[in-house]
Amino acid sequence: MKLFDVYPVNDITIEKALGAHLWDDKGTQYLDMYGGHAVISIGHGHPHYISRIEAQLHKIGFYSNSIHIPVQKQLAAKLGEVSRKEDYQLFLVNSGAEANENAMKLASFHTGRSKIIAFSKGFHGRTSLAVAATDNPAIVADVNKTENIIFLPYNDAEELKQFFQQHGQTVAGVIIEAMQGVGGIIEAEENFLSLTRDLCNTYGSLLIADEVQCGYGRTGKFFGTDHAGIDADIYSMAKGMGNGFPVGGILIAPHIHAKHSMLGTTFGGNHLACAAALAVLEVIQQENLIENAASTGDYLIQQLKEVEEIEGVRGRGLMIGFDLPERIKDLRKTLLSEKKIFTGEAKPNVVRLLPALNFSTEQADYFIEALKSSILSITQKQQA
Ligand SMILES: Cc1ncc(COP(=O)(O)O)c(C=O)c1O
């Protein structure tokens, strides 16, 4: 059987990984500044992560949500503590799309309304409602299209106010990324987030913070929305939550009440996923990784701003983007082929840096030197 060919792939086979490094089948070492799409939060192969998953596997890997699962309760307690959302409730799933799907469904159940506001260039996943709320017609199939999603321009306060004034009573929720990742590392302005919070309060709608990419410490605070000092009604999480183990979830504010059968899942919250997610939070806490993301991120952003050939350096913590002018549009390819560094991209010309939260200033320096040398190499080839 052949694989269904849905991804453009690099001609590289990674066989081993440790910390911020990867090795291919020929033994070549790579620096990972992409983290498999913002997933690797505590670094590859962390010993505490391995031993916690291993220990859990020796006891029980999976049983369904029809019995008590103490490791789920442990995870909820630790997540409440680290995110400072002790009074929220946790529902566990397996991916970011599923987290958003359940967040929007819950907003509709809770309010008895059907409209969800989403924003231009937002990305929320590929399941039916999540993809409908994603501003990319190329990935939305006819069966996903729905009039229940309303797209408004990101960071446009006037449009948002006007929409609420006219249709506020129909709005179940607003879904927003505090920092758009796939959209190109674009931050929601703090005033815009506060306004969204206020409008949701006024009209009885729920604020859903999609923290799948910008959450879990990536921007130097636990949630991206924390920078604006607001609380969401529902936070969706995945990616960094399991450091590669498929686990996602939603944090649900205390004023939202659960009813049996409104949400459900077979695999979500299984023993092994909870052990992985607990190990991640323990490492984040013990190794002060959120503080490290903030300080190393500041340092890297400052260093990048001094590289004249790149433009629009932006981001927070270890969620960083910059634009490539046409002349050096192949920089990512050069970084990978000549310097053995993985980076991320956002179409059409944005480089995204999403390394693990324990990325060091020494590794940042190494990257800056490699970046400068790659730009020089492109220039020399163009002049030859
Ligand atoms: C902000 C955001 N939300 C949701 C998703 C979907 O997550 P998953 O691929 O785990 O379904 C992504 C994935 O890139 C994302 O960046």
C-alpha cells in the first residue's frame, strides 16, 4: 500500500533526536528551530518525559472514560497550577482541531446560539467546524461550508463593534489566536483582545482563545492572551501540551456547566497521554521554561533585528517571525541544506521560528551566525 500523498516533504529521514538536535539516517546533525510545527516544548527525548511515559505504560496505557482515571485528575490539578486557572475545568481530546471543534460546540450548547466569529488569516484546524472557521478556502471542502461562521478582519475594532451591535444576540462565541501562527506571526493588539472580551461580556457570548500554537508558554506567558490581562471562557490547547504525544484539551471557565453526553471522546484523556502531558508540565515548572522562552526569545528577536537583510522581525517569546525579501527568498532551503537547520514557514515569505522552550542563548547565537552566513552564500551565488 502507498501513502496518500498529502504533504510536500524534505528528502530527509530523521532517526534520532535529543534536546534541540536531530540526526538523520546518515548521522548528520540538525538544529531544530521548528519543533515539528511548534510541538516540541521541553526538547526531544527529555529523560523525565521518557521515564514517566515508560512507568505509565508498565501499569496501564489505555482505558476509556467509563472508569476513574486518577492521572487525569493529577493533570488537571497541575495544569490549573501552572496556567493559574485553578478554578477552570478540563476536557481532554487528542489534537488542536478537536479542541477547537469542542470549544465552539460547547459555546453553542452553553448560549443556545449558532454563530461563531472568526478572523481573517486565522487557522483553527481541519475538522469540520474548525476548518470552516479557518480563513483559507483552499482547505475547506463543500461539506464543511456553513453560514454559522462569520469572518471579520483581525484587529479591526470598529468592524467587531458594529457586528456585535447588529447581531450580538446571535453570537455563541468568538474564536481568536492571540498570535496567529499559520497566518504569519501576527499579534492581536492588546486593546483588540480587551474589546473582544468586553463585547462578549455585554452580549453574553463566549470568548474562545485558540492557544493551540501560541499557548503553553510559547510566547513567554502560559497563554498568549495573558499578555493582554484578560481571561477567556474557553482555552483550546494541543501542540506543546504533549511534546509530541497526541494530546489536546480545552480549559472551561467555572460559569460553564457540564451536562452528560454534551461532549465525549474515546481516546481523549487516556492514561498514557495524561502521563506525557504531566511530564511536560513538571519539566516546564521545574526548569522555568516559560521564563526561559521569554528571555531567550527577547534575546533572539534583538539579534534578528540587527540582521539588515531580513525584514519585519516580530513575535514574542519563542514564537518569532520575519519576512524574506525576494532576493533571499530561498533562505530556508539554504539554512537546511548548508547549515542543517530546520525552520518553519508561513506563506508566502515568512520564516517562523518555533524552537523548544529550553532553547539557549548559545543556540540563538549559533543560529544568527548561520543565518548571516547563509545570506552571504546566497549573495555569492547570485554574483558568481
Ligand atoms: C492555532 C492553531 N489551531 C489549531 C491547529 C490545529 O491543530 P492540529 O493540527 O493538532 O489539529 C493548529 C495547527 O497548526 C494551529 O496552529
